[in-house]
Amino acid sequence: MRHYTGFDYLKFIIPSLIGVFLFMVPIPYKGDITIPIAILAKIIESYLVDYLPLIVTLVIGVTLLGTLVSKFLKPTWIRKSDFLTRLFEVGYVWVFFRLIGFVFVLMTLMKWGPEWIWSEITGGLLLTGLIPLLFTIFIFAGLFLPLLLDFGLLELFSSLLTKVMRPLFKLPGRSSIDALASWVGDGTVGVMLTNKQYEDGYYTQREAAVIGTTFSVVSITFSIVVLSEIGLSHLFLPYYMTIVVTGLVLAIVMPRIPPLSRKPDTYYKEVEGRDERNLPKSTSLFRWGMMRAVEKAKSSNIIDFFKGGVQNAIDMVFGVLPIVMAIGTLSLIIAEYTPFFKWIGLPFVPLLAIMQVPEAAEAAQSILVGFADMFLPAILGSGIESELTRFIIACLSVTQLIYMSEVGGLMLGSKLPIRFGDLVAIFLLRTIIALPIIVLIAHIIL
């Protein structure tokens, strides 16, 4: 067992505690419960609210310009930089989506072209509501993510919790931090954490895909918003209990079935000291975890902290926002202006009727529309008279997790090994597995 000084331990403890506070400690703010990172983002957003749509448009435009320059002119100043190459050198599919994202954001900003592209329920919803908040969250979360990643906290938790996470969820212990950050904070933070850990070589393709689609859970705050919209705020405790039970079942089942179970256990890159299961003899889990944590903290420095934080922020802002704008707008257009989700929801009508769910036809329309945006089921379901049916819709919309206007777009825009087809399959499987669990609990408690 190596000997460490008090300073070595403080170098692990202080940055890690600051990171836990910023990302995981829920505190009250203007009537809501949220995390400090989200509060910082909202404060900056409030000061820049009139300018953020223009700033975001410029960012997406620069992303497209850099991508086209890298793809077709291939300048040496991009080729010589690993970071710029990773940022701008993407496949032609992503070139197309970055182009579409810029077209949509410019049309929405200027209100050019058909209103169904830039209206307040499609492109306008994203440009003035979601994307400015994502922009500010990415800035702060990106800058401060190294506090969670680079100073030993994950090494400690990976040692302590691997005997829980491995048998239950087939995941490393460090993934518990991703889940906790999502649960008390925001699913986007969980995606950022997972993407960074995958790029750094600590998750396999399978593990990264499982964590991104299973553990980037909806925050408590957003769950309350959904419940309020659907008119059931008085049922928060049974509502959240149902979400936790259903989410736990899904987290156990989903990694064991396709498509997630078929993802290869290969790493994005090779790194040393990855294996959390090599516990030395005569050493407790806690001591082994502390040793690994302090070793990690000793190898970190302030220069790498700022460099990594800035690169995290730029990577997410420039790489993800165009994809969210493109795919999110397309999904909302389909949901709001076509009967597509109503049609594909029809097979659920007899299933809901068999489960004795009142107003089955109306409820079926809301079941799959959550793939476009998680808030849409609550909006559609708010007019349903049956309290039991509204309860089921509220619980299901939060446990489905995959919605293209935010988390789905984030995952596709990141380096995570997840394709659009994977998201469709995972969304449908989560829906099919979660629905009977939620209906059963709803019948028991209501």
C-alpha cells in the first residue's frame, strides 16, 4: 500500500466535493429544485436571452463552415489538430444534418419560408426554448466536468460499486455517477458524462450505449413539470415511486436484450488502469478505491483541467447543437403537422382496452409521440378525463427516455456508438416493457 500525504488526499477530496456539489446536490431556486450547474446556466441565459438565438445560429453556421472546409478543402491546420479533426471531420450523413440544422435555425431566426418549420411548436420551440438552455448548460457543464472525471471520484465509486453495478446492470461501478448526475440534475449532463468517459476509453461500446440510453434518466424537476402539466401534482409520491420501480426493471432488462446486448465490448481507445476488479489481496474495497482515486488526482493538473474543460464545452456546443436543431425540428414537424404518431399508436388501442385503461383511443395517441418530445404526451393527455389514464401517460412519458428533441439528438450528435435505428428499437422496447408495469401499479394505487 503506497503512502500518500495530506495534500495528495486534499487534491482528490476538494475538487471532487466541488464537482459533486455542482452536478449532484439539488437546491431550491425560484420555486424549483435543481442543481447549481443548471442554476448558473439559467442565470447566464436570463442575461443573454435576447441574444442567444443569434449566438446559437452563428455557432451552428461556424460548425457547418468548419465541416465543409475540413471535408472538401482538407487544410493542414485542421489535419494537424486532433481536436479540430474530431470536431469537423465527420461522415457525410452528419454533414447533411449539420447543413439541415443550419437551414432550420436560419429560417427560424429570420422567420423565412413555411411557418410549419419555424413556428412556436416546431423550430421556434427549439431555438427560443431548448437550445439556448442547452448552450449555456454545455458551457458550464463542459468546463466543470473534469471535477467529476479527472480527480479520482469515478475511481473511488468504480471500486466501491462494481459488485453492485456488474451483476445487476452489467456495467462498471463508475457508471453510478452518470446515473446520479442525471437523476438529480439533467439527462443531458448524463449524456455528456457518458460520452466523455467513452471517448477517454473507460466504457466499451456496449457499456456506453447502455448507460446513454438507460441511465441518462429524467431529472426530478422535469418529472414534476410533466406531472403538473397533466394535472396530477397531488400524486407526486406514487408517481415518482412508479417511475423508480419501472426504471429499475428497465435498467436490469434492457442491457440483456438486443440491440444493446449485441453491441461489442470494444473500447474507443486503450488506457491504463481501467480494470476496477483487480483488487489486491488483504485490501478492502474502500482502501483500494481511495488509492486509485488519489493516484488519479495526483496525475491531474490545473492546465489539463482548463484545457479539458474548454474542449468539452466546444465539442458539445459545436458538435451537438446542429444535430438537435435538425433532428428535433424534423421530429416536432412530424408530431405536430402529420397524423403519423396517431397512426402508429393505433395498435396500442386494443392493448390498452385489454388492460382496462379508460379512454384507450385517446391515450394511444400519446404513447409513441414521446419519441419526438417528452413533453408532448403530457400536452395531449391533459385533456383526458380519467385520472388513471393521465397518470399512466405521465409515468410512461418519463420512463421512455428516448426523445429526439433533446436526449436522442444529443446521443446521435455525440461520439456514442448509437444509431437512429437503435434509438427507435430501444424506445419501442422500453415502451412495451414499461406499459404493463405502470398500468398494474396505477390500478393498485388509484
